[in-house]
Amino acid sequence: MIGAQQQVLEPLMDVEVVVKKDIYQGVMSGILKRRGSITKTETKGDLFSLRADVPLREMFGYAM
């Protein structure tokens, strides 16, 4: 094979977080610090919903 590269894959968690709209920035920052990839955001009234794919090993110990 020409140009084939090896790639290490790791398990991802599909995470959904729903918080009050006034604290969403801290949640987004925490997900991004854990190498998360935000896939969807939505605001309904005073609630903020976020979906992200985050590596499993980065989620150990994560609690709110």
C-alpha cells in the first residue's frame, strides 16, 4: 500500500449535558479541555444543551 498510515483509535463517549444558560461556558470549557468535540448545541428558554464526543479515558473523574 502506498501512503497507508497507522492510526490509533480510542473509545469515545457520546455525552449530553443540560445546564442553566448562565453557566454553559464553564461546561464547554471543561469538555474542550478533555479533548472533546462538540457536535451540537441548543438553547431552550433558560436551559442550554450540549452534545459532544469525548475520549473515554478523559471522562474518568468528571463530575458536576
